[in-house]
Amino acid sequence: MTAEQTTKTEKMSGARIFLECLRKEGVDKIFGYPGGSILHIYDELYKCDYIKHYLVRHEQAAIHAAEGYARITGKPGVAIVTSGPGACNAVTGIANAYYDSYPLVVFTGQVDSKLIGNDAFQEADIVGVTRTCCKHNYLVKNVSDLPRVIKESFHIARTGKPGPVVVSLPKDVLTSVREFKYPDKVDLAGYNPNYEGHPIQCRRALKLLCEAKNPVIISGGGVIHSDAWQEIRELAQKLRIPVATTLMGIGTYPRGDELSLGMLGMHGTYWANQAVSNCDVLFAVGTRFNDRITGCLKRFCKDAKVIHVDVDPCSISKNVHVDIPIVGDAKNVINLMLNEFNTEKYSYNLEERNAWVNQVNSWKVNVGLKAIKDGKMSPQDVIEAICRKTKDKDAIIATEVGQHQMWTAQLYKFSKPRQLITSGGLGTMGFGFPAAMGAQIAAPEKLVFNIAGDGSIQMNIQELMTCVDYKIPVKIAVINNGYLGMVRQWQEKLFDKHYSQTPITSPDYVKLAEAYGILGIRIEKEEDIDSAIDRAIAYDGPVIMDFVVEPFEMVYPWVLAGRPLNEVLLSNETEVGE
């Protein structure tokens, strides 16, 4: 079936209408796994030449791969799974995209409409299951509604605060025949995101920033969604305001710049946390103030005025009291503020601002990032080597979740947005590898690394076969410390070293690689790190590198849960704070 063979008035099955709707939305890549309730779609895919389907080995991986694709392209990722267990396996991926605000459209099969509610084979109420972890969901009850529902789903996923939309497709809807016509527009009563930002609020915010002595900008993931990083950089430099990023905002301000504070929060830089704790005006853009960046809420910026810009009105004053709320798209709001500043009606005290920048820079000592040297490689050395070897290659770095994730956020010198792919809000182990696959498919010309822990990588390691089948050359660096590292770290500090169920064994990754038909490398000595990475980069295909590292390394700085940001553990022996 080619695109030219269809017309607006042709009668089609629901399954073929489904594919035609995807074509209308510009979808040419989908990730999925077939099953009984969606076989009619897969039969149409067999005849389809304008959509490439990637068969994963687990439904969770399909959703993560679609999200990795969305993170690189900015377009909604698309996944399709069958009913019942297939749909349930997709829920973790859906929730991950929801908490990190990335656009997905996930199609799930469903039993015949007449069987819904009868405990039919492979029936699950996926609409009910996903109600709290997606932006919106649909159960399509009539094939005539299918084009409208798909049009609305893509619109909802990519507008306002992006997120996943779930569409449940009963089997009889896919077999019913109707005339195909795709709607020209979307009309959703009550859904009308505000992108502009109120001019008076923007002027109030600019005035307050100019009057401030010790201002700080927090740049969150919303800055990436709105493509507003250039505007953030211009505003910071014109007003000489230091910039901290959230984990999801990494890359929106270049590391190494005089005004860069790096990441703030639980494992953020000491100086970022000190700057935020001592600021008098906080300008937060595109962040929901997750507890990992605020620490103790009662003491977070307790003496500062807070300006919060977000396209989602529900995020404003939800966790942190806001003095000047601005509902709107970050790019539009900051452009408005820049244009207003350029009228020369505003000025700030340059001497005071320079003194604040000097104060912030005086805190920039490399505390808490030194590695244990106990005869084994340090994980920090591995991550710094990956940075050194890839920084000039415009590489994409995906991570799993755990200690290696925080070391990557701390040590890799990210300078661009959409360069780091990591699970923030949900903290999903097993996310990074399939997300890296999706990113590699979105950007086949780029080098893609997945930095993983030995716990996380085993959660979706079966996707090695997907990489082999589709020649996806992702490079995997396993930071193998023999533990569920971050959980062990908490047990060491907070549970009297009771390492309950955190030691974890791994397969022989070299032999495993051989079984999959890819390159495997085991690295046990520091002097072999660089050559192993060079070999992996040069290899034309997927690679798994097993870096056997110091097992008891800790991630510092560390703000313990519930503590304020300025009470920081810098090492096992050193704590600073009030």
C-alpha cells in the first residue's frame, strides 16, 4: 500500500484508517510488539511502505524507545502494543514520559467492544490503569471516531505541557469499514494552552530581576521543550545572572561559562545549592520544583522572591510559593522580557551584580567529586574518559538510573540541549538503553552512548537483539560495581551498612555480547579505559563495555532527603551547612 493509492473518500478498515492517520501526522517510525488484538494493524503494516516498524523484545522498551526518539526530534514518539499484558507492560514507559513531560502517542489493542468488562482473554482496563499517569486517554468505541481521536491525540501530546496520550483500540473497531476522511483541525472545548505570558507580569518580573542584588536563574526541562535555551543564555548574560539547571534542564546553559552553576539539588554542585540558598530573587523557568531540587520545602529560598514561568498553570505554586507567576511558553515569555529590556527602561547595579558573580565563583571548588583510589578503577574516571573521547563528536548520552546517572550529570560537560537522555521524575531503571536506541534511530549520524549500572542494564538487556536486527550502533558502558549502587549508598549512610539485597551479580558481558553477535569488552585497569572507548567508537555496530569499578564509591555532594540545600555532605567525613 502506497500513500498515492489512498483517497479521502475511499472506504477502509479501521486498521488501514489507523495507518493513514499516522501518515497524515507525518509519522514514519513506530516502535511496537504485536499480539492478537492488533493483528489487523500488523497485517496492514505488512503492505505499508511509508512507516518503518521497529520490533522490540519487550513492550516497556517500545515506549522508552519512542520517548528517546521524541527527546531528540521534539516530535511525538509513537508506540503500539497489544491488549492486556502488552498494554500493562507499557505502563512504566507511559508514566516515565508523563513525569518528564515528553510527547508520546501510545496505541494499545483491546478486546472486542462487546467483551469489554467480561474478563475476556487478554483484557485489561488500560484507560483506567493509565488515568493518573498520562496527559489524556481514549477508548475508541466507533471506527468513525478514529480519525478525530488520533488527530486530537497528537495535538494534545505536543501542545501545552507535552506528555503521553494513550489510545485503546478495540478489535472490532479495527475490522469495521468506513469512509476515510481526516479532520482539518482540532476543536477541544476547555483545552486551550496559553503560550504568550501576561505582559504586565513579564515587566514585573524584569523589574524585580533588575532590582535584585543576588539573583539566580533555574533552567528546567521546559526550556528544552520550548527551544528557549538561546533566550535563557541571552537573558543571563545581559543581566549577569548565574544559571543553575535541573537534571532535565542540563544542556540549556553551557558548562564552563562564568555564569554556569551546573545542576542543583540532592546531588547538585555545592555552589549551585549555595547560590540558590542565598539568592534574593529566583527566576525559575520550566520546572515543577521536584523535591530532588528543593530539599526541605519550608527552607527552600525562604528569603527570596520567586518568579515562576511555566506553560502549565497547575505547576505554578504547587510546591513552592510564587510571588510573580507567569503562565506561558518559556521562549515567548523570555523574548518579551528581552525586548522590554532592550527598550533601555531598565538597568541594574553592575557593581552589585559583579560582586554576586564573584561570590558565587568563590564557592566553585571541586568538593565532593573526588574518587576513592583503592586499587580499582573509579567510575568517575570512566565517565570523564567517555566525556573526553566524545565531547568533540556532538554525542548523545543516555543513562540508566542510579549512581552512574548522577556522576554523568556532574562530570560530563554537556553544552547543548537534547544531548542528555535520562529518567528524572520517575527514576526508571531500564530506561536508558531502549531510549538510546530510539535516539540513535532519530539521529543515525550521531554517536550514541548509554552509560548504565550493572543493575539497570539487566532490566532491558534483551534489546541487544533489537540493536542487532536493525543495525543500531549504540555503545553501552556498564559501570559494574557489583551493587545496586545508589540503594547501597543509602544503606551505608542511613541503615548502618545493612546491605540488604543490594549486592547483585552480572553475567559475563563479553560472552553475552558474543551470544548476541556484537562486540564485548571487559576493562579492569585504569590504563585500559581510553583504548576500550576508542575501540568501541571505531566499531561499526553495537558494543557493550564492562567496566569493573570500585564497589564502595559514593556520590557527593549529597543533600540528604528532607534537608535544606545548604546542608550538604561533601564526603563521608565532611558536612557543611547551617
